[in-house]
Amino acid sequence: DGTDINALVRSHNRKVIALADDFCKVHLFQFPCCKPKAPSHKYSAHSSHVTNVSFLHRDSHLVSTGGKDTSIMQWRLVEKTSLASSDSLSLNLSLGAGEGLPHRAAAPPPPPPPQTAATP
């Protein structure tokens, strides 16, 4: 359809923006993000385009949904702190490793085999 971005959401605490794209990626940007080509963290877990992203109420996790792979991924948000050269505190927001595991709806069980009647 000519677009690369499928969804964008800001966290409730207004520290980060999550983006879903057509290239199987979830991006995290620090908020505010006001310059073109701003740096982001990119995460892969989907095997198809990512259709949507949403933060849980307390911003502890991010949920992403896939297109053709029909998967739902839950990501833990990890806030890392480090001292910058100016001794000010900077935030490095990332998605926790190992959290992007697929949660697929279970397929319905197969129908029972046809019953055969025994004849005496």
C-alpha cells in the first residue's frame, strides 16, 4: 500500500514511542523524538509485517501483533540507566531479551473419528 509504518503508540509515562512496521520490526524511540532519522532500537520476532503495538497500563510490557504470521508477542520493557560524559542521567529503553515469544491461539481439536457399530 506504499506505507512502511503500520502503527505508532506513546507510552503512558510519555518516555518512549513504539512503532510497528512492514519489515517485521518493532522500533522503540525515546520521547520526545523531534528530529528526522532519530536513533531507535529495532527488535525482530515476527515473520511477517507487524500490524499493531500497544503498551500495557503500567508500561511494563508492550504487545505487538503480526500480520500473516498471526502471532501476538509480549515484550518486557527494560529501563537501563547509565551516566553520560556530562554526569547527567540518560535512559536507554529496550525490550527485554527472550520476551518476544509467540503466543498463538490454540487450534481447535480435530473432530473425533467416525463411530463404527459392531455387528454380532
